[in-house]
Amino acid sequence: MKRLNRNMIGVDQGEDLIFSDFEEGGDMWTGEGPRERRLAITFSEIFRTPPVVHCALSMWDVAQGANLRADVTAETVTTTSFELVFRTWGDTKIARARARWMAIGEVADDDEWDV
């Protein structure tokens, strides 16, 4: 469990298109086996310490006739950014995917002075 010991807790959130491979015939739509996409996300403000980041699919457009497999996660979380990572494998065919994310962590308090 991450404990937040400050009186200022910040919440940042967003929604981003991870990829759209249908139009271009990209590997998420045409490939097989392990595939991965990474999207760099920058927070709107700096956190004091790396926040907790939650990611979830908000849309995915998939082909019928194949197994549906997806792994969505946040990696390399820092005080300023993280990587939104989407993975699939096997015969899954995904035309496009979008994810929502939420970061919760400590932010600077305007009453704190650094002298």
C-alpha cells in the first residue's frame, strides 16, 4: 500500500488513443504473436513522488473469429510522466485501442517554503 503523508493529494487523468492500425495495416491488426505499443504520457503538473497510476481500456475495436487478449498497464512511472503500455499476443487482431488513466499522488503544497 502506498501511504500519502502530505496534506496535498493530486489527481490527474486523461484518455488517449494508443494506436489505430486498421487503416495502415499495422501489426496489431495484421500480425500474430507477442505485440506491444507504448505511449508516453506527461502529467499536467509535477508530483512530489511517483504517483499510483491506474489504466483501463475505454475502447477497443477487435476482429471477430479470434481470441481477445489484452494487457494494459503503466510502466516507468516518474514524478512527471509514465508509459502507457498495451500488449496482446496469439491470433488477436485489434484495429484500434484507447485507454483512460488516473494518477493519484502527493503534490506540492503552496504553503510549503523551500529556503
